[in-house]
Amino acid sequence: MAIITDTFELNNGIKMPKVGFGTWQTRPGQETYDAVTNALKAGYRFIDTAKAYRNEKSVGEAIAASDVAREDIFVQTKLPGESKSYDQAMADFESSLKALNLDYVDSYIIHAPWPWMQMGANYDDANREVWRAMQEIYNSGRAKSIGVSNFNVHDLDNLLTWDGLTVTPAVDQIRYFVSHTEDDVVKAAKAHKIVVQAYSPLETGGLINDANLQKIADKYSVTVPQLALRYVLQNDIAPLPKARSMAHVEANTKLDFEISDADMDYLNGLDDGDHGLR
């Protein structure tokens, strides 16, 4: 279980656990409360949520009820992709902090470079304006780090080349799993010491029944989800698995094994659609 509490050092010097617990598609109320409670009991110390998930209140309640000290939990939430002004970013941060019932979050990130209904649209100027608010939030101490999500190379460059930049994004959370690795984004992020986080590291369950992955998992006496999560870690990326049952929550913590170089080469060589996944 040690691997999930090992840490990455972010580019501002703070430590982030290498494995986070995701709450996307986890319904607010008892479902989220139980999932986060189980995660903390299983040893997770990094909880990821978002205003758009509508479960921040339940996440905060589970954290408050836990025996784990607040300072030992890395809490991350997200500014909605639809919030593309300084004022809206500041207001949404306040509402997230209130919903979580916390004095600060450990990471606050922009959920997307565009509103979800306008995926792919250019919001370069607006993202810089939003980043101005993010920097102010960071400087206030109420977010220990700030970052982005779903930002591609262009979106990262838009911030990194801006003359108003005073705080480099600490993380970029992207969709990342075996066969879908967004190598150009990862390379650009790592060049600026931006840690990449992987959401949907199991392809929202799509990898679980893949026969090719099962053969490799059998070599290590692990499950396909464990193999897939370990793969992400060995690429120096932080996976954010989600689970509801305690059995699955605990299984996803058992990642203390090593995938061979040969098997990593094979897995890294897989591309979407060319090897029978799904």
C-alpha cells in the first residue's frame, strides 16, 4: 500500500500523493460520502473532486468525519470549464471552499480550457484572465497549488508564454490510460515540471476485460486494473482511480509490484483501436 502515499514533488515544492481517489460520476450524498470514507480507510490521502461533480459537500463531510488529520489529506477541486472570467473564477472558488467546508484546498485546477458545450473552441484570452484569478487565489494561501485539466500543448503554451504569468501550473489532469497517453501533452508538461494526473486510468472500465492485458496481469499475479494503474505510475504520472465498493477501493491500493521494461515497452506501444481493447 506504500506506493499510494509516496509523493510527487510539485514545481512549487509541495508534496502530492502519487495515487489519488477520483469522485467523478459518484452521486452526491451517501454514495460519495461512503466512497471517500472507504478511500481514507484504505489509505488514500489524495481526494479529487470538482464543482461540476456536485459532490463537494459530501466529500467535505467525509473528510470532516474521518480520523485522518486534515493536513494529511491532499484535497483537489476544480473550477468549472464554463467559468471564463476573473470574477466568475473568484466566485466559484469561494463556493467550492464553502461546499467543502475547508479553509483551503491543496490543489485548485481549471477543469477545461473551454466550456464543455463548446469543446475545442479558442478561449486563450479568457484562460489568461482566469489564470490571473487563480494566481491571486494561490497567493492568498487558500489553494496550496494551482493547475489545469484537459489542457493540450497549445493551451499550456498560452499560459506559459503570457507575460502576466507569475505562477506556473503545478499539474495538468488529462485522460490517460494504456493505449491513450497523449505523449505530446505529457512531454510539454514535464518540460515545465508540471506533474501529469491521469483521469479515467482504467478507461472508465473499458480496459478491465481486455484479454491482452489479462495475459500480462497474470504474469504478475495481479488484476488488470492493478496492472493499468501500475503502468501509469511507472510512466511517472499520477492515476486517479475511482471505486465504490470497499473491495475495489482496497484492490486499487495494491500496486507494489514492478512491470518489466519489456512489458512497459509493449504497453507503451499500444495505440487506440489497434490491439483489441474494448
